[in-house]
Amino acid sequence: MNHTGAGRADPRPVLAVVVVLLLWASAFIGIRAVAGQLSPGPLALGRLAVAAAVLSLLVGRERLRGRRLPLPRGRGWWPVLGYGVLWFAGYTVVLNAAEHHLDAGTAALLVNVGPLLVAMAAGLLFGEGFPRPLVIGMLVAFAGVLVIALGGVGAHSDGLGIVLGLVTAVLYAGGVLTQKVALARPVADGGTDALTATWLGAVIGTVATLPFAPAAVGEYARASTGAVLAVVYLGVFPTAVAFTLWAYALRRTSAGRTATSTLAVPAIVVLLSWLLLHEVPTGWAVVGGVLALGGVAISRRRGAAATAAPPAAPLPETPLAPPGPAAPVRPADRG
């Protein structure tokens, strides 16, 4: 815990986390709000292009301060390209598509299963094992997903949206795991650091979504000013600003406590969706979501023996996509 003055706790890291959670939650709302004017691909392209531009400014600022930002070399590029395509591009496009068929709250509940998928894959691929809390958490979380799948269809959601929400969680997990590989590679051996990796991910994601550019030209020309400003907001605040604040908080407080706080994101999304969009998940979706998030929380009770990955940055609504038990503790996110 960081302190100021005569032993007093510094409130700034806590305030930073609160702002990050609100920004990540707002991403789900923004995506849902513009769904009627922008299709998934053009929305992803616009958001990623704005994010890449803002992160380029952050990278430029670091260069002016004399900091050398290491670019990957040789085989170090492959995992960077992988998560840029899977996470920044694929995740963003599929999440946008999911929110054409789901209310924002149900989408957030489904996407937040992603960290548990990361933990499962890490147990299999990285030898991190399957401690009892992880196994119990998996069973509880997947029971919650089953409840959402069977009872989540309602006035603002359909079966296709639920499937797309789960695909989004899988893409999140794949992106996190490939980023973990990228950040585990030493800089001296062709690896890179978290800020550079996040910037490159946004740039790669923008390039990967360029095939949507022809459609984007027409859609943005027809879109309202409010919709265009919403896309700019998604790129600047839930992505670039949230990344910077999350990194600030992680440097000054407990990583585990900070990461666990992201479980609040779906609840914030449900509240904002009700207040701003007048949409709420079905009762069964809420029950399933509580089970799913409870399972994720149980799975994180892994103790100090859990392997920690280098800091990284998530997509805002997960956030970003919030960090999971075996995910890089970041940035996320989890929007």
C-alpha cells in the first residue's frame, strides 16, 4: 500500500482504480448505444484507430523523455502479431457483434468468464496446475454460464448473442495467453515491454480491421455526430486513458487486490445499462452471472504460489476484460 505524509494511505491509486472500472464498464454501454448505426467491423476499426493514435502519442512522450522502447525482434514478433489479431482485432469485432444481439449487462457477464479460461489454459500449457480453488471455481462458473445460456434469452438478448459473448471470452483468453508469451521473452532476446506491446497490439489490430474501411466510410458518413463522438470516446478513454491509470494503480498497490476489483465491472455495466439504455438482463442471466463471477472469484484464491506474469494492458472493458488468475496482471480492459 502506498502512503503519503505521516503514514496516511495515498487515496490516488484507489481513485485511479475506481475511474478505470467506470471507464471499462462504460465501454459496454458505448458499444451497445451505437449498435444501431455502426456495424461491428467499422466500429472496431474506428475505435482501434483512435486508440492507436493516442497510444502513439504516449509512446512519443516516453521517447522524448529519453526512454528506449524495445521493439520485438525475430521470433518475438509472432506472439505480438498473434495477440494483436486475436485480442485487439478479433475480440473487439466479436464483442461488437455480440452487443448487436445482447444487452450490455449480459455481454459483460459472459465476457468476464474469460479470465477463468485463461487460468484453465495456463494450467495445461504453462504448467501452472489445477489447485482446488481453480477446479471449484471452474465448476461454479460454468454452471453460471449454463444458466445464462438456458435462461438468458429475453427482450434484449437472443441465442446468437450468447454464443458470440462466449466466443468473445475465448478470444480474450487466447489473446491474453499469446501476450503472456510475448512479455515473457526477455528484451535482450528480442522481447518487448508492456507499453510497447500494448501500442503495437493497437496498431496491429487497426491494420487487421482495415478490410472494414470501405464499409466504414459509408457508415461514418451516415452516422450521427453523437455516434462518431462515442467511437472517439471508446478509443481514448476506456482504452488509452484506462490503460495508463491501471498501470499507475498497479505500481502503487497490491496487484491481487487491484485485479480482483475488476469483478465489479459487470455490476456497474448492469446499473449503467438500466439507467442509460433502459435495458437489463433477464433474471436468470443475473443469477447465472452471479454464479459465473463467483466462480472466477473462487478461482483467484490461489495463494502466493501462483505464477505472476509481467504487467500488460487489456482492452478497456475487460476489460477491458479484467485480469484473471493466470492472466497478465495489468492492464485491461476487460470494453
